[in-house]
Amino acid sequence: MTSSNSTQLLPLQILWDWLRQQSLLRSPFFPVFFSLTIYLSFCLPYICLDILCSQLTLIQRFKIQPQSQVTWGMAQNCLCTILRNHVCFIFPLSVVHWYFRSTSSPPLAPDMLTVVKDILACLLLFDTQYFLWHVLHHKVSWLYRRFHREHHFYRATFSLTTENSSVWEMLSLSFFTKLNPSLLDCHPLTEMLFYITNIYLSVEAHSGYEFPWSPHRLVPFGLYGGAQHHDLHHLKFKVNYAPYFTHWDRLFGTLKHD
Ligand SMILES: [Zn+2]
Ligand SMILES: [Zn+2]
């Protein structure tokens, strides 16, 4: 019996066995395709809410800045920036990475507990790295003007503002996202699941909506910031620098709730 057969009932093993057979994953186009598909899929439900928002007061109740409206021009502007960054920068870099990548992959999938622990560790590391990067790019005015101001173009967040950022900001965040699973020696499947979780949480933080099931309501003791937390950063600039969790802002006195 092979090691793969012995664990065939585990859902992660079934998923991993299926992924290893997909030739698309070995294509140099896959990172850009994957990144754009996941990102736009997470944005799509919020884009639908933005379209319906002007007609349905029920949706407006959940909007963090109800007076703000997302127009087609705003969405188009963000989409152009996202496509420019992916086509001109992410794609060439992913081709270089693809050329030097390891062609072997482990036959066994990780167990669920390891995946959850590793994703949480990657998120905490990413949160710390982005907090430091973010504070630096707000405190040094040249860095703010040159690299971070583009992300602050809109003072009310909506899902497509998540990756509406300069090339340097996008490359910095991509570097942290790639670095952390390597530092923690994560399984490639965990790396992929971390990437998806990270994009989902980033889009949720920029969604501009606050629902009863939003992540910050599910995490106890106010440890998680979420959409309201990050929307306030876009509105007031000098508060809530961490992307997800609240401990760094609490420690440095930059945490604000309203
Ligand atoms: Zn900022
Ligand atoms: Zn933001």
C-alpha cells in the first residue's frame, strides 16, 4: 500500500492528489491566472452589493460609509491598475520563478491541524511585516507620496481598492506572502491555502461592509480588526496600520474603533 493510498479518505489528500495531476499548475501562466481569478472571485459578491446598494436600503444598513457610492469609473480605474500590475510585473516575475522552481512535490498532503497552525502563523507574520512597512510608509512623507498614496486614493473602501496600489506596494506584499510559507517550511498545499486566505481577508478588510458574520465578530476579545478597522485607516490615515489583527496597533497606541 502506498502512503497516498493509506490516507485516501482524508479530504486534503484527495485535494492534493488532484492538484498534483493538473498540468495548469505547472504552467508559467498559472500564478497570474490564479492570483487574478481568486482576487476577482472574492471581489465579485461585493461588486454585486455595490451595484444593488443604491436601490436596496437593506444593503445600505451594512455599509460602513453609507454616503459613499462606487461608480463604474472608480471600478474601472482600480481594474486598470490591477491588470497593469499583474501583466507588467507579476507575470514576468512569476515566469522567472517558474524557471527556477523545484519540479518535485511531496506525495503526502499535510494534516488539517498543521495547515491551520501554519496559515495562522503565516498570517501573524504577514500582519507584523505589513504593519512595519505601513507605519514606515506613512511616517516618511517621501515614501508615502512615492509608494503608498496610490492605495489611499479612495477614502471609502470598496472591494476593488484592495489591490489598487503602486507597483512597489504590490511587490512588497507579494514578497511577504511568498516569503512566509518558505520561512516556516510550509507544505505547497498550505502555501496555496494561505494565499487564498490572505486574499480573502484583504478583500474583506476593503469591502466597505460590516455584516454580523464578518470575521472580526467571529474572533473573540477584539483581536481582529477587519473591514471597519481598515476603512477607518483609509478615512483617517494615521490609525489602524495593521491589516488584520489589532495587537500591534494596541501596543503602539494607534488603534481606533471610530
Ligand atoms: Zn495606509
Ligand atoms: Zn487599504
